[in-house]
Amino acid sequence: MPIYSYSAISHKGEKITGKENASSERELAQTLRQRGFILTSFEEEGVKIKKSLLKDFTGGLFGVGLVDKLVFIRNLKVMASAGVPIPRALDILSKQVKKKKFRDAILDVRERVLKGQALSQAMEAYPDIFSELVVNMVRVGEESGGLEEVLSHLAFQLEREHDVKSKIMGSLLYPAVVITAMILIGIVMLIFVVPRMASVFDELGVHLPITTRIVIGIGQFMATKWYLFFLGLGGAAFFFRWIYRKTFWGKNMAGRIVLSFPIISGIVRKTNTAFTARTLSSLIAAGVALVRSIEITSRVVGNVYFQKALQHCAERVQTGEKFSQVLKHYENLYPVVLIQMVEIGEETGQTTEVLSKLAEFYEEEVTNLTKNLTSIIEPILMLVIGAVVGFFAISMVQPMYSMLSAY
């Protein structure tokens, strides 16, 4: 019968380590569970786990989606509730993951846990996969002995986040398809149709107005040097993405732009408000200190102005001010209702419950806004398409009309 070195934690947070004879890790987990402990890591004596020194290059090129993380947390919660040891659960989950980058990360986390690290500590090695929110909530669960309950809170948090984001993306799908189709049709026209019409105008010696010369010039460039256009388009997309993600100026500019548009700003404000309330509720319910919860939440919200507001709130709360009092300085970002309800939550000692209700309310508000977004964008798209088609048609028809008038 093999000998296992193990680490375990009681429901009161007491940590123990030791060695035990057991026929399998399942028997080891059951034995410790009967003693009131939950197995967190184990290693069979004499068995060494091999670790590859090389990482697959392509694995780092693709990110891990929110759905993948949600399924992982949800399944981990189920296995932890069933008493499956964390290393065994990670081994099982790694076989269910399709993305190599995520699978390799889970296996490495498992190896780190087997070597004695806590699950939260092992997850910290992959900040691009396991966010600070996930790591901190798991850490609280380990320290309190309530990992199963914390994973349940975390799964619910990710489910709501996915629900909000999917509704926003769904509302933007229609305009994205229309705009993409319009661009593709325009490119085909410029490459194949405009150069032929230009040759006809040239043979007839027709005087071309400035708009026609612009369209023909663009068409001839696209027909002969189309590769430069796509290279420039890709380079511009990469450049602006880099500015938005990496530079302070770019983040501020993007944040200011989305908060300035009448339609978009409402969705951005309510979405960030919902994320703030939901994340704070989950963290505080898990036992994370308020200041630390606000700091983590500042990294979850997407808009840089909301991030700065929460960072400032964390600093002021650290000095002893009430969260609701500091939030009053940011009524241009957060609704007055949220600030007042947070104040009531502080007075009654039910901040978690109040934030949870607020999150549900603003998530529903986001849902209602996204339902109406398509109907609002549709007439705007029609006007834009009409203007583009009209400009192209007038530019091509005007020389013909001038030529016919001359006869």
C-alpha cells in the first residue's frame, strides 16, 4: 500500500501535513474527511512528476475565454463538494479542456499544488488566465475552510459577467455584420468595377469631377496595390490596439470617447456599475476586506475612469472614510441610487446584500438597453449606407450625365 504525503485543512481553517497509508488518493481524502479535514494536496512517496522544459509557442498566442474559465470553476466547485482532492480534480479537468494553453496551465497548477503550494498561490503564476478576483477569492476559501462555498460564489460571479457581456456582444452583432458586408462590397467594387469604368471615361475623354477622380484613384490603388491597403489596415488596427491597451493617453482617450456618446455612454456606465456591485458583493461575501475588495474591483471594471475612481475610493477608505461618502465625488460615473443604497448598506450592516440587489438591478438595466440598441443603430446604419452608396453613385453617374448633356 503506497504512502502519501499530504496537506489538509479543517473547516475552521486549521492546516495540517503528514503521511498516510492509503490504496488511492480517494481513500486518503475519505480518511481525512472522517477526521474533519479536507485534502488540499498530496504526493505519493517515491513518485516524481516530470515537467517539460519546453513550452509550446502557439499556446501563448491565444487567450483563454470567459466561458472556459466559467466551466472550469463550475466543475472544480462540483468536485470539491464531492470531496475529490484538488490535484485529482485538476487532473480530471485538464483532460476536459480543449485549449492547449489552458490545459498546460491547469497541469502546472496541479504540479505546484502537489509540491505543497496552495491552490491560490499556484494560480498566481498565470495572471492572464486566473484574474486577481479568482486568486483572492480562492485564497479566502482556503484560509476559511469554505473553498466549496467560495467557488460557488465565484462561479455565479462569472456566470453573471458572461451573461452581461454576451448580451452586449449580441446586440452589436447585427451592425457588425452589416458594416463588414458594406466594406467587403465596397472593396469588390473598387477593385473590379471602378477601374473598368475609369478606362471607359479615359477613352471617351470625359472631364471628371473631383469626386469621381477620388473614387477612381482609390479604385486604381486597390486594384494594383491591394496588399498595401490590407497591410496598412492591419498595421493601423495593431497600432491603435497597442495605444489603447499599453499607453496611459490611449486608455484615457478611449474611456472619454465611450462616455461621450449618448447611446454608448449609458451602456458603459450601467455595465461598469453592475460589474462593480457584483464583484464587490462576491468579494465581501467571501470574506475579503473592503479596501482589498475595492482594489480588486478597480481592476475588473473596463473603463479607465471607473478604475481611477475605485482606486481613489480604496485609498480614502483606507484612511477611515466611508465608502459611500467617497463615492459621492463620482456621481458623474456612478448613479445616485447606488451611492445612496451603499450608504444604507453601511448603516444596516447589509452591504453585501444591498450590492447583490444593485447588481441584479443594473444587469437588468443593461439587458433592457441592449435590447433597444439594435433598433436605435439600424436607422443610423441605413443613413450611413445611403450616404456612401449615394456618393459612389453620383461620382460614377455624373461624368456620364455630363457627356450625354454635351450631345
